[in-house]
Amino acid sequence: MISSIHQSITALNAFGRKMQVKSNNLANVQTVGFKSSDGFFQDLPSHGIATAASAGQVGMGSALADILASFAQGPFERTANSMDMAIGGNGFFVLRDAGSDSPAYSRAGNFHFDGDGYLTNPEGYVVQGWQLDSNGNPMGDMGDIRMPSYTSPPGASSELRMILNLDSSAEGGGGVLETAWDGTLPSGSSMAEGRYEYSSTVSLMDASGEPHDVTLFFDKNSQTQWDFLVTCNPAEDARGGAAGTPCAGLLARGTMSFGAGSGTLSPSRGLTLETFTGADWSSPADPANWNGSTPNSEGYPGFPADFMGAGTAGDSIALNFGTRYNGTSWDNESLTTTQFSRPSTTVYQSTDGFGPGDLEWVTVDGDGVIEGRYSNGEVLPLFRVAEARFVNPQGLKKEGGNIFRATSQSGEAAAGIAGTNGLGRIAPQSLEMSNVDMAKEITDTIPLQRGYEANLRVIKTKDEMLGSLLDILG
């Protein structure tokens, strides 16, 4: 009879512990990224007792066998924070305790940049990932995501695109166009008046983000051919030997040939370009000063420009008039330079350089790539958020603060990229909410309560039976 009381006591303990699990679930019904748990009962070992037929077995009660977490997907909630993230599917965010190198893991993606530029969660754990270069390729090993700078570096110009119409009725200034250039004269007066038909100016950016005006002069030399010069301000020409010479600012010369009667660039001789070599800085017309320009891999010829000195020009600047060389002839693009009977005009012009820019906002895409958007129009990949998965996530240790730690039961973390190797994609500007089903949790407490009450009733009945026995014996 005493043992039957013990059986009910084990049941009370088991029901009470499972009620703790349910209470904890309900307490975290609004906790971001929380994963609910459930308790499972088992019977205790039995012992044999004598019966009329033979020996029988009676159990010793029940116990809470295990508590297992449910890693089912929680609902997503849209937020206004650009750094909030949610994982759609398997995986955990990889974090680092700010006070150690110990890794931690979480499903809660409520992140923000702190005062030192680290991407952290509310508890100060640093989000881990890979830094990316401007092409989106990882640089080095996984580490802290920390904004290195809130300014994007400038980019030097590598292409000049200019689409024009050159007036077919123009007469031309006459003479060799480059001989009309004198780099010793003040800025704006280096080209002799009346020696050209049309000019157009565009700004190129040097490696420091400083703009420099480049002016192209055009002059008609025959019914179907125009000469042109590519020039810059002589005072800004930093090529060695250029300063104070007649050829300062003289970068390149060339011709454009148009098909007779078509008004479009000729497919056979569409464009020639020669660059200035500086063999004799006093003679613009000396043939030794000019070398032919070979088209680049895209078919555009180019010219060098050095605005900073010490040979910082690097690759030549591609010149795009809307035609490119295919290896045997020139192919015109959909928008190309023309020679029609109307006033010369610049239809379109652009360069690809840009100055430094201030970070305006940061976004995350579904692959976990963090991009910075800057005031100069640049959109640069900065980092890729790391994810991790486990062979047995049930073996993870909960530490509070939405943090999990790896254990021998969970196995080692396998880090990877969102959307690969079974890892879920990132939902930007979203948070995964608790996966607690409140209706189920409340419903589950009803049999727990009744079971608890029934076992209390058994104990009370056993107590009454023992009292009756003692009364007889007394």
C-alpha cells in the first residue's frame, strides 16, 4: 500500500515538470525565434508480485523521459529594420560572444550595427559571415561582420561614351587638327578659334575621386570623314614631361568615317585612334608622337590619361562612339554616332567613374548578402551572413537570450551559405516569431491537470485506507 503512494508521487513529479515545460512555452509566445519544447513520459521499472495464477508485474510509476524542442518554422513578421533577418527553413545564424571566441547559434535575427560598427544581436553577440570584394567574392575566412567604413571609395573612369550627330553640311576648319592645339596657352584657349566645327566636354574621374574635364574637338576633312582630338586641361595633365609644353593636354587623335549616303559610321573604316606618346612634347604633328590604339576585349579603342602623376593612369580609357571592332570590321550599336544634315549635337554622353560616397542605407538579400547603398549611386556587396546546421539540433544546449550552444550530442556545426546544402534562404526585413501554438499548449494542460488531480485523489484514498487499517489494529 505504501508503494502505491510512491507511484502516485512519481506521477505528480512528472506532471509538474511537464507543466513547467508548457508554462515556459506560453511565457515565450512572443519571443523572437523561440522554439517550443514538449515533455514525454515513460513508465518506471516494474517489480514482480505473487498472484493466484502466477507471478505478475506492477510498475513503479512514471517519470519525464525527455524534453525535446520543436524546430518547426515559426511565422514571419515584417519589420522596418533593414538588418532584421529570418531564416526560411533549416539553419541557425552564427554568432560570437563579444567576450570570447566561443561560437553561438540562434534563430532570432533581430540585428543592428553597434557604435563600433559590429552587427550584433540585442545581447551583444557579434554576427559572423564573410567580407566580400566589389564583385561579391569572399575575402578570407568567416569572421565578425563589422562595417569597415561608412564611405565608399571613388572609382577611376575606364570608359567614355559619347554619341553625337555631326552636321553633314559643315565645311570644316581646314588643316591638321592637332596643330591648332597649344598647351602653353591658358586653360580654355589651347585650341585655336575657327579650327574646328564642334566640341563636346565630359568629366572623367581620377583614382582619388577628383573630376577632370575632357574635351573632344571635331572637324570635317572630307565629305565622309571627320577628324577628332581628345584633350584635357593642360594644367591637369600629369604625364611626365607634359607640363609647360605645347602638347600638354593632348591625349589622342583619330578619324571617323561615314558611309557615303548612309550617314552612319562605315563598317569598313568606322574609327581610327592614335594616342600621344610624348616622344617630342614640342611637336603635336610629329608622327613619332603617335601610336595606334588597339581595341580592347570589347572592341573599343582607348587612350591613357594621367591626372595624378607617377603613372597612375593604369588601363586606358575606352572610347565608345557607338561602334566596336569585331576583329574584321566595325559593328554599329543601336545608338551610334551619325552624320546627318542637321546641327552638330551631343545626343548622349557618360563615363563610368564616380567620386567617394556616404553610406545611405544597408540592405540584405535572400542569399544573405549585405549591400551598402551610397550617395554616389554605388551599390556595393559588403558581407555575406553565415548560417550553420547540425546533424542533431535536438542536442543543442539552450542558454537563454535565444542562444544555442553546440554539444557532443548535437555534433559540430557545418557552416555555409544561405540557400545551399540544406540551409534556408534569408527573408530580409523580417523576424521569425515564436513557434508556440498557444491553443495547443492550453489544451494540453487540461489532461495534465486532471492527471495531477487523479493522482492526488489516489494518495488521499490510500491515506484513508491506511487510517482504517490502523483503526482496526489499534
